[in-house]
Amino acid sequence: MEEIVLKPEQEFRFEVDFKKNFYITLRKGTGEIFGTEMALNRKYKFSGTKRHVFTWDGCVLETEGEGKGYVGEDTPMKKNPNIGGPRVLVTGPPDSGKSSVSKILLNYSLREESSPCYVDLDIGNGESSIPGAISAQTLVRPIDIEEGISISSSIVYFFGYLTIKKNRNFFRELSTQLSKTINEKINKVSLLKSSGIIVNTMSFGCEDNNEYLLLLDLIRIFEIDIVIVLGDETLYNDLKIDLDINNKKIKNNQEKDKNSDNDNNNNNDNDNDNDSLNDLNQTNLENIESLKKDDSQVKTQKKVDVIHLLKSGGVKFQSKQFRKKYRFQKIRDYFYGTDQKLNPYSFEISFLELKFYTISDFIVPKSALPIGRRSTLDPVRVNRTDPNESFQSSIVAVSFANIDGGELTSSDIKYSNIAGFIFISQVDTQKQKLSYLSPSSVTLPGKIVIVGDIKWIDYHY
């Protein structure tokens, strides 16, 4: 057992292996983890994690168990709580602390009696669902210190891969659908609308131009007001330049609209002026009609601020082995609970009782198109597939698509909310049956199953 004394605005940074347990108790003063205040004299248990306890006014901690840590002072906590906006997106390179900053912003928003919507686009970690999925949920209480963000998200879509490179067009479409669903829900309640959203992204940099363009798309899709870039100055400067250009266009358009309104309010007898005014009004009407035809153009007409924050000194490089263990643990938590006290249910089912689909990018090579022409085919293809041995050890998604038994379309398969996930433990192609693990004892709520490439091995570390 060890006593840790923290001075004001210091933090205790610690990490624990997946096989070990580490306990922290707040004995005196105030302390918080990702913005959630710790209870005095309560023993908190941690395993397989890297976190920090921050204090504004100083505190005394008591630690025990198999963990290691140290006291640090170079923390962005002094700036994080002061960053606020209706719609905030957090981005940066790998291991820059995006999830940590997102959680801090969420918790401080809750302290202001708001109910922010957390949007998790980090498919590699699956913070609020499972790896390979994107999700959104409205928070009404602080994030649990031991369990983290609840995985019972209200809106979940299954991307099916751990990297966007596997299916970039589908990720863009799925993000667009998620944004539309969020807007439909929060616009109905004034508190939710004013509380805004916090978007946590996967890792982005400037090395891959396609990924950078996708980041710009996400800023537009989720109608972001503030972009927080962690650590990467190059990414910050590139976004600053591109978004400043957009902001200047918006300002110029607003000034033109203002001048147009002033001209409309002044009665001028000059025929030439009237002709010019009519031409201008006609142009504005044409522009408005074109915007109505393409909602995405309307959404770009929004000023976006870019903020650069230094990476916390407590953020460390995470090895591939750690990331894999973390993903496996998130999936295990889904089936067994964060305290590992739940027991999932095993089922056997015929191939014929379910319909399996994969979703993939479909890109026509430019060499196959006439010069100057673009493909009119859907860049995202839905494929019906039969169960095979490659399905074994796969995490697949059970969709709400076609739950009423109506006509099934490719859009239904791509954009329907996910009911839950199952683990395919065995595939018997001779008997045409498969065995699966489910967190629920009831039969599957739908017959449409989406297959990606998420694999899992059910064992303890």
C-alpha cells in the first residue's frame, strides 16, 4: 500500500496490465478521472487500462495492487474544461489522447446540467460499443470511473472493419446516416439540441490524402463548430488553412446576402439598377434551389474553429499487442459484462434461418470510364453470402433490417440500426448449422446478419 500526495493541478498517471488488478482510494481532498469526481474513501478497481487521477485543489490517494504510476504536471486539463461548443470533433494521430479528451469534455458538459450526445467513430477501439462499430448515445450521468462509457448505446451501426481503408466509402455513408439519425432525435428535445455533440474520431494524419479528405467530410457531415487537434501541428495547420478558406467564403456570402437585402429595401428608379437587382435576385434564387437539391452543400455553410492542444505527457505509445488485448477485452465485456459476472447463452441454428450479407466498396477504375466521365454505380455494394468456415470465430451484427418482413433493399441492409452482436463459435458446413454465443437468452430479433472481418477468441488473459 502506498500514499500518493498530489499538489493542485497535478495528476497521478498509472497503468495496469490485463492480468492484474490495481486499487485507488481517495483519502483526502478532491480528485477526478476523465472529469468524473471520485468519491471519498471508496476503493476503485482497475485492470487492463492506462488512466490518470487529476486534482484541482490537491488530494491524497492510497494505492495498492499490481500497477505502476507516477505524478505529472504537464497536463492539458487546464484547457480542456474551457473548450465548449454545440458540436465538437476531436481528432489527431494515434496515441494522442482523443478518447480521454472526449470523455473529459462530456463530463464537464454534464456538470453544466447538459445532456451531450457522444458520437464514437473510433472503430479500432469501440469505446461505447464494440470494435468495428460506430455509435451514438446521450449521456445523462457522469461516465462510470471503473466501467467507462456504457456499451448499451441507443444507436449503433456496424462497419465491420478495424480500419477505414477497408471500406472508406461505406464509412462515409454510415457516418452520414448516423448524423441524420442523431439530428432527428436531438432536434425534438430543446435540452438535447442545446447540449450538442462530442465526436471522437479514429486516428487521422496528413500522410494519407484520402483519409484527410474523409476527415473534412466528417466535419461537414456532423455540422461541426469546433475541431480539436491533439499533438499534430501539421494536421492542425492544414485544417486551419482549409477551414479558414471555407470560413471566408461563408463571410463573403453573408456580406453579399446583407448587401442584397439592403438593395431590396431601397427603391431605386434607375432602370439599369433595377435590371441588375433582378439579375442578382435571380442568381440568388438559382443558388438557393441548387442548395435545396443537395443538402451537403447547405451543411458546409458553417463557420468552423480549429483548436490545437498539446498531447498530454501521460499519453503513451500503445503496442499492437496492447491494442489487440484491449479490443478483445471490449468484446468480452459485451458478452460477460465489465465485471465478468454475466453468462452468455449458446445456440445452434440452421444456415437457412438467417440471411448473411457483406458490405464492400465498389470502385470502377478510371481507365474503364470515358475521359471526363464519372461512374454512376453505387460505390458501396451489398453482397449475399453463404456461411462457410471463414465465419468461425467471427463477431457479426444482427440487424433490425426487414424486421417487419417487408421488401428488403440494399439501403435497409446498409443503414438499419443494429440490434446486437453474436459470436460464431463453430460452423458445420456438412450439417448446414452454426453455433453462436449471445448475451441474450431470447431468439434473435432479426434474420439479417452483417459480416465483416472482426475476429475474437473467447478466453481470459
